[in-house]
Amino acid sequence: MTFTALHRALGLPPTPFTDAILDDAVAAGVAEAADLDWKSELPPAKGLPTTDFPKDVAAMANSGGGIIVFGVREAQKAATERVDVGDFTEAYERTLRSAAITAITPPVFGLNVHRVGDAGRLAVIVEVPASVDGPHLIYKNDYFAAPVRNDSDTVWMKERQIEAMYRARFDERRHANDALDTIYNEAAAGRDTDKRAWLIAAAHPRIPRSIHVITRDEARAVLRGAAGLTLSYANRSGIHPVENVDLGNPRPGLRRWVAPNTATGEKSIWREAWVGIHHDGSVTVATAIGGHRRSFDGYNAGGEVESVSVESAVADLMALVRKTAQATHGGEYEVRVGIEWAGEQPLRILTKDSIGFTDDGVSTPLHRFSPVKMTVDASGSDDDFHWDVHDLARDCVNQGGISNLLLIQSPQRDAPS
């Protein structure tokens, strides 16, 4: 669901954009605001980075986000009539997104582009997300400047405003790291790490969800969707945490939903796992990863970790992040993955030889696994996000002396045009 300046002006709850919403806005003469800009026509696709589009997007991003509506004429800043924007192709949409990345520094990721109406009265709504990377600058020739919205106008930031926004960016990064560490430590608390290694993973949105708390049905949909999506990253050869939690009945926790462990009993407890879907869009995974079954009647030692299990757990985490972001309209996430082990022997990450048997000959003994951190764009393209899954898993197993991933394949990048 979406809640924007249009919804606020018309007194609507969060809902997708419709033709009726635009008609009602015109009928009501809704006025432009800091987070709403009316435009009667689209900028030309050719030379788009040199038009006002990057300036308008940067100004919205610097002002907390908002929407730019193409296809509505205004007078004295109030909507007066619908105007058809003409042909709007997928190639043009890609050009819009590209301009927000290449013509703005730092780039503005996560634009949501909505087509509203039919041919003859087509409108395009560009939803600019709030950003924590401000100030966003645009360059023209040898000069740069930071645009910002001042009510319904776009103006240029003064030096002190730019300084304050940089300070806010650095403060946000510190606070985001603190928030990520907090949920990571909560997920790790109480695990029997002296007996078996645990993989702990946490992901926190850089801009947390705040409109309304995530519902049980939303959490259930995220869990079930992730259980399917993860298999497109890593197949069932490893032990997937999402296959060992209750996907259909998440329980309430402190500002979160918890998918409890279902791997119980003497023969199954080695697969124990817990998943949390937080109301602010955060995700946590805790899964026993040491001491897994090695053969029909044999088990690894508590500090021995199969690399395929690491890959499967990372794939599950990232699938949960992707699905949670879709449910909450999230964008960038800070991700942290660690393996907690307090046993006497060093931690070892094991791979498999060419015929599928466990091989510890290339493993580098670890007295401590250093948590791997990464920033990912959960609203990016499928291929780009798949690369993030791949790179995160590779960084995790590389630490144990393992060069190659066994389950997560490198996605194919599009050939350059």
C-alpha cells in the first residue's frame, strides 16, 4: 500500500494509485506542497539528465521524499485538469531511473514509477523515497548545487543547510549501526554457542517503516514468499532455516512477529532456527549451523560448519529482506551476518569435494568469525539483488578459506547496450 501527499490531501488511507484519485485531486484543486509537484508533461527522453528532472528528484529526496505527478496541469499551484502525457514506454521508465542515479550525487535509488489512467489521459507518478544520504547534489557544467523543496517551490540550499544535512547523514549512519547491532545481539542472545555454532543474521532498513505496524497476515505472506524465493538463489541441497520454522503461524513478540522453531526432538534439534519480522521492516535469522548431520548416524563437531548451510542461511535471509521490502515499500537495508561460536576448538567451515563428500582440507581455522556487513538495495532489479545474495554468501565462506560457492550461482548480467 502507498500513502503520499495525495492520500493525505484527500483524506484517504494507504492505497494504490488509481485514476479516481487523480480525478478527485483535480476536482478538489489540491495544491502543490513540499512533497507534491504537478507537471503537465514529461521531460524529453533525449538528454533527460540535463533537464529539470534530476533537480526535481534531488529536491524531493533532500526534503524527505514525495511525488512528482506528470499529467496534471496547475494554476497558481493548484491542480486544474488532467493532461495526457503521451507514449510512456519501459525504455523511457528506465531512462528516468537512470537519470536519478547518474545525474545526482549521491544517487537516488528506489524510484517507484506508476502509470495511472488509459491512453488519452495517461498520467505518470514518480514516487521519490525519503533519503538518508543527503544532501543530494546535481552538477551542471563545472558547478554543483543542492536543491531542496521550500513548500511548493524548489530552491537552493545555503552553506549551513548543506553542512547540517551532512551532519545528519553521519548521525544517521551511527544510529543505523546501533540499531543493527541491537537486533543482531537480541537474535544471538541465549543460544548455546558453547555447544554448537550459530549463524546470526540481521537486516535493518535505512529508513524504517513507520506508517503502521506489520500485520500477522503480512508477516505470514513474507515468510511464505521467502520460502519460495530463496530456492531461486540456493537449492535444497543445504539446510534452509525457513524450512524449520512455522511459516503459517507467526507469534507476536516485542514490535515483531516471530516464526518459531519447528525442528524439535532429538533427531531434528540440530536444524533449530528462529526468524523475526519486525514492525519497522527489520529481519532477523538465528539458526544452529554447527554440528549438522554428516551421515546417516554421524554429526559434525559443534564448531564444524558446512559451507552449503551458510549459503542456504544467507539466501533465506536475503529472500526475507526482499519480501519484507516489497511488503513495506522499503529500499536500502544494512545487513550483518555472523557466526557465533564459543567452543574450545577453532571454528572450521567445511566444503565438499568433487564427488560430494565433506572436505576440511582447505578450511582455515577461525578463532573468531568477523561479522560481514553489507548495504543492499532491496527494491533493485532481480539480477542486482541476486548479485548481493551471491557476494554476501561469498564473503562469509571466504573467511573460512573457501573460495567457491556451491549452491548460489552467479546471476547473468545483461550485456551492455
